[in-house]
Amino acid sequence: MVGEDPREGVSANMDVIAHMQVAGTPGRHEPVSTPGGDCDFTALFEFIDTVGYGGWIGCEYAPRAGTREGLGWATAYGIGN
């Protein structure tokens, strides 16, 4: 969804979305909000919860500092605790 607010894309397509996949921008790193990044992932994940999406969200990215460190962002969502 380059160039559009991902929340708009999700809203417009909820009836056909079966799976979501995310990666950080730029560079396909961890899905975290960074200065210069194109997406506020915290707001996006909260929005996805509010629209009732019950499926999985896949994460396919290249960790900046290795696998274990690259999963640190997910603890805020109860993953890896």
C-alpha cells in the first residue's frame, strides 16, 4: 500500500482480507515506528484491533541487530515474554 494510509486500505478491503503481513519502512526491518519511517505501527495495530480483524499478522523482515534483538518490539504485544 505504498503511498496510502494503511488504515484506509484495511478499511476499504476488510471484506476480502484473509491475511496481513508487515515489515518496517524503509528497508523491511522490524515493524516499529521510526523517524523517517512511513508507518506508525502502534497506531496501525491498534486500528486493526478496532476493526475486528481476527486473523494472523505475519512479520517478514530483516532484523537490524540479529534475530533475538529483532523480536524485542513484539513484547509490547505479549509475544516473547
